[in-house]
Amino acid sequence: MSVLTMLNKKSIRVTDIASQYWCERQMELRYLYGDKKKTVEEKKGTLLHEMLENETNVPVLLEPKSYADYMYKTLYTSSIALSALKENGRTREVQVFGRMEGFNLVGKIDQLNFRNEVVTVEEDKTRANDNLPNAAQMLPNKIQVMFYRSMLEDIQNGTYTLEDFRKAYYTERLVLTDEFRRQLAAMHIEQSKHSMQYVEKEFFSKVKSMGEIGDTLYIKYINQFTEDTIKIYKFQYSRAELEKSKEFVFKYWKGIRKALPVPKEEKWKCNYCVFFGKQCKVWWGQKTIS
Ligand code: SF4
């Protein structure tokens, strides 16, 4: 059985890849056993993201009734967000699709900005206090932004095409529900635009024409209670680093190796893990968890 089948997934989320850099076993256990309980901090983080999105983008009030409707809404919302980038020099919450090593990838970019005439990929991370993240906490965030950067580039240079997208998500067969089309009409969206074929083309063309993507990547750490910026962390995109990361990440998804627990020097992470001592006992029973 493939890893995707075992985890009941069709594609890999970029956040799954980021989680592999925190604890791969935890990421796997989350899919197998669920970890649905959102902490107060996580809920506050989600709320903050929604508030920030509404600040830059026009909210799209569409209620999908089917998978086709959902895909349409996703692409339409992201296309609108990409138009906002052209108009305002910044935008938020842009969905991105890709394919690497034979796997479909999907993710949502927090923020795209025009800085020094290039488009920069930026991620917001909320924290429960003003302390800066340590290197282990920052690594998953860095990996996430590097993959987003690479997926956008793949669309722009034709490594990932509209045809690839159609095949991956069977969009040629998708038909919008009548109810959803009524919602589109109520929003004064022309009838000629009420199709997957229109919206997927629109999305790909917007990504291709949005402008050159910069090599400087940004992670903004925000205090989720005060909403103040703690620090904006800048780093350079490295293709070599991304390739190294792909090699590590996809070995797991290809089933070449099992999910790794954290190494001994990072067993302090287990203290924050809901599976500690239950589904995962790798470091359980060790008296001194530092
Ligand atoms: S208990 Fe530790 S090693 Fe096991 S899944 Fe959780 S974080 Fe990973």
C-alpha cells in the first residue's frame, strides 16, 4: 500500500512537508489518528489569518455545493487575489498547485508582495509570546516558503502546466452545480465564466503574468494576542537546498523509508506532542527530557 493510500490522501500539502521537518512521525500519526483539537492559540492564529486576508482581498461569498464548485471557488478566489497583487502591490492567501517526483502538491501562500520590482513569497506565523523561534522551530517555516517559491516558478516556466493540473484534478469532467451557477450570476460574474475551463485558464495565466519571483523569502512572526510583529526574518532561496530537501522528503512519500521520529537531541519536542506515550513511545520513559 502506498503512503498516500495509507494516509487516505490524494496529494501532499506543503504544510505536510513542513511538518516532516518538525517530526515526520507526528505528521503521519495526525493523519492516522487525527489531532482535530485546536488549541486556543491555533484558533487565534486562524482568526488573525482571516482578518489579514479580508484586509487585502475582496471576500468572495460563494458557497460550494460540490467538489467542482469547491475547485472553482478556490481558483476564482486565488485569481482575484492575484489581480489584487497587480493593483495594490500585495495580496494574501493564494492557492498554488504543483507536481514533484510524481506527487501532486498543493498549498496556500500567505502573502505575495511586490518588493523592488519582484514578487516576494511571504509567510506569517503566529506565536503565543514575543520570543523568537529557535532554529528547530524556524526550519519547517523556511522549507514551506521554499516549496511555495519553487511551485510558483514551476508554473511560470512550464514545468507544471495547465494540462498537468487538469489530469491531476480531473477538471475536464467537472461541472458546476446549478445552485452554484446561480450564486455566480448573483455576483454579476458573466455566464461565459461559469466553468472550470474558464477559471483554471484564468488562474494559470495570472500566475504566469504576475511578474518575476524574487529569491529573497520572508517569514513574519506575529504575537497572536497583541497582533504585533515580533520579527520579519529574511533568507535567500537556494535551489541546491530545495533539491536536498526534496530528496529527504520524498523518500518518505515513496515508501523508501518509514516516518522518522525526532532525534535524541530534539526529544524535547515530544513534550508538546499529543501522541507522546500513546501511539509513539520512542522517547517515552526517558527520565530526563530536556
Ligand atoms: S512523541 Fe516525539 S517522536 Fe513521537 S511523534 Fe511525537 S514528537 Fe514525534
